[in-house]
Amino acid sequence: MTTKIVIIGAAGRMGKRIIELSLEDKDVEVVGLVERSGHSLIGKKLFSSLPELCDNLDKVIKNADVVIDFSSIDNFEQNIKITESNGKALVIGTTGFNVAQVEIIKLASKNIPIILSPNMSLGVNTLFKTLDFILNILKDKDYDIEIIEAHHNKKKDAPSGTAKKLMEIIKSYRPSTKFVFGREGLVGERTKDEVGIFAIRAGDIVGEHTVIFSSLGEKLELKHTATSRDTFAKGAIVAAKWLKDKVSGMYTMYDVLGI
């Protein structure tokens, strides 16, 4: 059965790729495209076969099964209220939420099904699961851990949402971990509980995340490299199709992948 979707942030790089890939998927129908108020393309057609771009989710949500949000965090509270009041499922790919905003999302999930993921890539979520597996093996061993993440020069938040998820997984196994965001000057020897986070912003890098485990005599690296935004767009579409008709609750890409 066709999954009808509305895309918020439709004129952005991710939004456009979700649209294009949705048009190739016979199981998906795009019924609404939304952007922020004041956007130069409001009222215009991004694709001839689709509705005009609008600035109000309320105008297009009625016929949707799932809302996919890849916009900025600026209007997220308004959009999540509209989605919740209409009883629609919600896939959130936006990153940079603070603790209070995550709590708003959790409260909304009591009434609608929501997937909140810092990265919709199937490969990255496999990376998360693999990190979990390795940490379980090495949790009591003497290994230093470092994280390096790289993205394009237009990315606004650092560290990335994906890096924050990697940090969260590490912290769950090593509660005493102290994260250090880059190093400069005479910082002294690395402490046992220290994990360094390094953010690179350059050119058009889509996304790279590396977790390094190092001990005396060896180094183990887990690395995921995205070469196209299609990996995130495809993951969001897979998530939307999976989330349709699910009961209210907070879901992750682990649920989607069955891992």
C-alpha cells in the first residue's frame, strides 16, 4: 500500500533528494512540500508533477500518512504540534536539538509514532550497532578512544548529530568518560577517561565518521564514509514506509532495521 508523505525542508539539499527518490518509488506518494516562511520558492513548483511549495504544514498534512522533517530546528515545535494534533507519524532527520527540545519530541511520541535519528543511513546505524558490540568486548580493557567527524563547510552544528550518538554509546559503557572537543596548547598527557572529538568542516564532504580504539601495539578503526546524500534520503524513505500505521511511541532506525 502506498505511503503518502509530506516533506518539511523540501527545498533543501536533503529535501530535494528525498523528493527525487520518492518519485522513483512506486510505494511512496508525495502529497505536500513545506519550507520556512519567506523562502523565495514558496508558491512555486519544485517538480511539475507535485504540489506547490508552501509555508504551512497545516495546509498539506491532512492527506499524509507520514511527515518527514529535514528542516532546521527553528520551526520544529510548531511543526511537531501540527503533526501531533493531526495524528500523523513523524520521521525526524533534523539534528542539533537541545535537551528540552528532545523532551518535547518524547512527549509527542506518547500520541504519535516518531522516529528520531541523527543519521538515517543504514550503514551508519550498522556502525552504531558495531560500536556497541566492540565496546561490550573492550569495555574493561585498556583502550583509548577518539572520534573524528568530517562534513561540508555549510554544516552549522558541531559535533555532528551522528558523532553525538557515538558519544552516547561510548558513555553508556564508560560512564566516567570526559569528552574533549579538540586539543590546543600544553594540555598535558591524555587521561584514562578522556575521549577526544574532532570536527572537520571542508568543501563538499558529505559525511565521514571514524572511531579509533588504540592500545599499546595496535589500533582498531571503525569508519563510515557517505559519498552521496542518497544514503540518508533512502534511509528516510525506508523509515517512513516502516513507520506508517505503527502505534504511538519513540522508535529508532534499529527498529526499522530489526537489529
